[in-house]
Amino acid sequence: MEGTIAPHTGSRSKLYALEVDGAVPTDVKNWQGLSGAGVFCNGVLIGLARLVDRQWDRILMVLPLSHLLAADGFTAAVAAHTGMSPRLQPADLRPLMDTSPDPTLSSTYLLDPHSQVTELTGVSELVQRIEQWCKGTDRVDVAAVTGLGGTGKSRLVTEVLHRLTTTPGNQRPWSGGFLADHPRHTDYQVLAAASYPLLLAVDLAETRLPQIRDLMAALAGSHDGAPVRVLLLARAHGTWWRALRSHLRTRNVGPLRHAFTLTSDDALDGHSPESIYVEAKVAFARRIRLLQQAGHGDDTWPDRVVADAPRLYGAGIEHAARQPVIYHHIAALADVLAHANPEFALKDHPMEVLLANEVEYVRRVAEARLPEGTVDDKLLRTLVTAQFLAGARTAQDGRAAVRAGFDVHHRGYGITAPPDARQLAALDDVLTAAYPATDGAHWGAVGEPLAGAWLAEVETDSSEEFIESFLQHDSLATEQRHQTLSTVARTAQDQPGLAAGAHRAVAAAPERLLLLAAQTITAELGTDLARQWLTGLEHAVTERAAHPDADPETYEWATSLLSEAQERTATGRDLEDLIGAPLNQEAGDREQPDTETGAHALSVDSPFVLVKPRVSWLTRTVITFLALCHLVLVAAVPSGVALTTDIGDDDWALWFFVAINVFMHLTVASAFGGRQLGTIALSWIVPLFTIGMTTLSGLMLDERWPSNWPPPWLVWPVLFAPGLAALTYAWRIWFGQLQARRPATFEDPPG
């Protein structure tokens, strides 16, 4: 059933009043047993049904989750049964945020940092530094957190969020989470108007620059909300961070002084590889047992899951070289799984154990959805890899990725007719069920580093032809080709052999893929890696140009473009006029509408930006009250003159002074409050002239002045000058001030 909650109803009673919508049973007896039912808003649990009034009037009383979390034993009970401690999330921001992955007995879920299976080790000093940065005085700020894959960047953010959202004492707790790659809507203005402080994290930030620009355009356009901090997670600073900082500074987003680096040694601060491995085994064993108790998995594992499983893949780990913490977790999980299922122990590498468990998980999903005897493990592995590469925002994108993966898997077998549509739909259903989206996309994907290892296996089994054929498939949309190139470029940093397939694909279809590849690698990779990719593309294009069927003009153009791109990359020059803007940059550069005033924000080409000062509600109220009092006084003084002065038949002319005085003060307030006028002489003359004109009106009441001291020529300016200043500042608070954009700078990030 659906209903509406009036939030203020829980302020004193500690219970929400939920008014049920639509036709409902009228007898209260029909509602008995409802206590304990969950109440959801935007997919987030916000309360539990508590009771039904005996005098049934369509109102249910709901216990808010905030009170339930504060109850003795509740948090501990949830953690004991799920392995995760519950925490509050912003239900109103749910459409913009990623959610935690659904619990499954898959290697992807167990290694996902959002699942919080293992504890965060080390990095306590870095957590404190980021927490202090969050609590700075600036309303909006952006910082980058860089580190190799598997060093714990995402897990670090979850720890910072936990600390900020459980602030002790009377401090207002923070909220936030990971910004969805495919949010259900893109109304980022709601973030700018939030009444509570926000911490937003953007994973794989170097691949999501258009979305980041959209987000920051919305945050820069409004200055009325609570503080917002944006953490950009990436493998390296590269050229993308310098270019983005320059872009944001032109829009008065700042101060942009911080950049944090997470190294492999940080997770080992105060811990040894041995202790991390042992603690991870305990954590994995406990979570797997909880998943089994909840009905995940099956009875095919012959042995129990235990934390003290023999060291097969973790042998000698105490002497292992310092490396990202993910590798210690992989060894620990592999030993736990290999003991429970001895078939896994036949694998030579711990990653192979995790992939075998992933295959088993996908097979269970497929067997529940496909006709008996039709499950093909190799086809499923290829399709899961295609799902990881191309992604799918919509169901149409999902169908395209499934068709491309299916065709590439069966290439060379002489398929003369398209595959059965019902078969493709069933395979799409399997992929969507196995890896459901945590945002507004059609589906999710297998997680890294499993995906990279799986992609390498598929590429090897296809004689190094999978990536090349997949990128050229006609079904894929341009955005899916872009994501495939971006994913291969990122994965190739750990699996260098994967780059060759992408190079050959681009060389085989330069008209379709070359500009897209150049845009992707130069925007998302560091200078050295970008030059390596450009060199690889040059070699592939040169080799392809030697084929008899190659078009000489096309490959002459491709060779010339790559040569120029190499030269510009080496010298740090801009490539946009050569290869075009990065994909969808135009959408990222559009300013969002100003939802408060109803007017559209300034164009990004404008040299000005509208800025509203951040003030407390008390300051806003006091300044506004003084400004209104000043306007009343400015109107009252000439009105008094008009009422008490007799100049014959022209008495009505004195009323013009009322309108003139009010108009002049409003004009000064709008001009000086809404603009930066510099230090020109007019900036002093106009306000003084306005105060002087109003003072003259006051001097006309001189005959009724009660005493000779203080003289009226001194009192009136003393009253009008502060009043005009209050009116000017009130205008700036309510309507904003146009300020010149700061020029772009190209500084290296500190630290």
C-alpha cells in the first residue's frame, strides 16, 4: 500500500502519522498484525509500522528508524544477523546515490568495499585529515583521493561517512554517499539546497568528468544550502585533475587546495600482511555463514566454512612484499572458499578460485531462469564480460550488449540468422538478476579486480580477438563504445596485454573509433599512459594501412592525427581543436536553472557568476528587518513633510518626493548589492547623493525638531547611512551578486 507521511508529526510523539492512500478496508480488525511492517521512501527503509488507532481513520503510526537505531540492542542485533551495522542515509537523495549491493554468495559481493565485509586497516591519519577537510568553513569544496586499484579508496570513504554520520553531542550529523554513475534523475539542485551537511564521493572520477561538471554547476549556482564536500576517487591525478580544477575555479568553486594520496603502505600502517590476512579470513568466513543461513548458495560445498582454513594461497604471506591490501584479502577469501569446496583448491592462483566461485554463482542464477540443460558456462562468462565492458543505461542498451556479446562468442561458426529473441531476452534477465544495478541503470556489473581477470581469460580463450570484435559490433551505441574503451584502458594498467585488442579495433575502423579513442585516453589517462596508448595506436594503424584493402586517404588522416596528438601530449598542449571535446562535455558545461528564483543561470560563456553569501537564518532575519524598517523610514519622512507643509495648490507635488526617495534607495541597493562596481568615483557619489536627498526631506521637518541637540543635519545621515547599507546587503542575500569569474590557473595539486 502507499501513503503520505507528514514529517512534523514525529517531532513530539516520536511516531510518524502515515495517511493511507486509495481504497482500504475500513474495519480496524483488518489491520491487526501489521505491526513491524517496513515503511519505505525511495527504496530506503524509514520506519516500522507500530500501531493502528482503534478509531480507524486511515492513519497508521510509524516508528521512525532514527529512534529505532537509538534503541538498546537494535544495531547490535542487525549487525549480528547481517554482518553490517545499519546507518542512516538520506532518503530524499536516494535517486542520486548508489545503494549497497544486494547480499549474494558471490566473490564480487564479498570483495565489494560497499559490503564492508572486512574492517578498514591503517589510514587513520588520512581519515582524520579528510574529516577535518570536510568540516572546513567553505560552503562547497572538491578534493581528489588517488591511489592504485585495491588500496582501499572506496572503503576509506565509507569510514569517513560513518564518522560524520554518527557525530556525538549536539553537532548536526552529516549525510551523503557515493554519487550514482547513472542517477534516476539529474536534478543536482536538491544537493545545493540540502539542510544538512553532505559528503559526496565520485568513484572512477577520471571517467565521469561530464557528470562532475554538471554536479558542480548546480552546486556553484546556489549558496543557500549546508556545506557540501565532493571527494573524487581516481587512480592518479593525471591531466584530468588539473583541467577540472581550472574549469571549477572559473566558476568560483573552491578553494580546491586539497588532494589526498592513498598508498599501498598506508593500509599496513600499524598492521602486518599476516594480521590483515588472518582478520580477513575471520571476516569472510563469518559473512559467508550469515549468507548461507539467509538462504544463499546451495548444499554443493562438502565442507563447512571456517576461519582457520589451511593456508594454501596465503602461505608465506607474512614475508610478502608490500602491495595493495586487496591482494591479502583475495588470498584470505581464496583459502576460505577452497576449504569449503575442495574443487576450488585445484586452481593454481587465488584469483582463479574467486572466479570459479563467481561462475558457480552465475550458474545458480541462470539455472533458476533458463530451461533445464541450456546453461552454457562459457557463454555466460562472455556475456558477463560484455556486461562489464559496455554497461547499459537502458533496457535497449542491455539488449545491444547481449546481442554483441552473443555474436562475438559465436563468431566464425557461420550463423546465418539472428539469434532467437526469446533466448537473448532470457540471457538479459540472467545478467540483470546476477548483477542488479545499484543506481538507475539497467544493470550493474561484476566488480574489479575480478572483472579484469575474467576479461583477460575471455580474451585469451578467443585467441586475442574478443575485444577487437566486440568494439566493432554494430549493435553498440557510441556511449557503450566509449565505456568499453575507457574500461579496457583502465584494466590494461593491471593487464597490459588487453590494450592490443583495442588498438587493432581502432585501426580496423578509424572513422568510427579513432577520435573516440583519442578523446578517451587523453582525458582519462595520465600523460605517460596516454602516450603509450597513442604509440600503440600508431603501430596498429601503420600495420593496418599496409593491407591491400585499406583506404590510403583514411589511414593517411589517421596517421597524421595520431602524430599530432603525440606531439601535443608530450608538450602539454590542448588537443580539443584536434580531436574534439570529450564525449558529452557540452552537457557537462551547461549551467543548471536557478530553481529558487525561476530564472535561468548565466551561460558558462558569461564572465560573471551569481553568488549569494552564506548567512545564518538569524542574520538573514535581522538584516531583512532593518532593511524594511529603513524603507518605511525613507517613505515616512517625505510623507510627513507632505502632510504638514502648506505650499498652496501645489501640495500634491510633495508626494513625488516619497516615490523619488524610495526609488533612489532601491536603485542603490540593487546596483551595489547585485553588482561589483569597483572603486570608481560613482560608487561613492551616488550613495552620498541619495542619503543627502533623503536628509533634505528630514530637514524640512526641522521646525518640529524637539531640541537643538543633536542637530537634525547630523541625526538624519546617521539613521539613513546604516539603513541603506542594510538594504544593500539584504538585496545581496536574497537576490545574489554578480561577481567576475576567477581566471583559470594551471597549478600542480599540493601534496
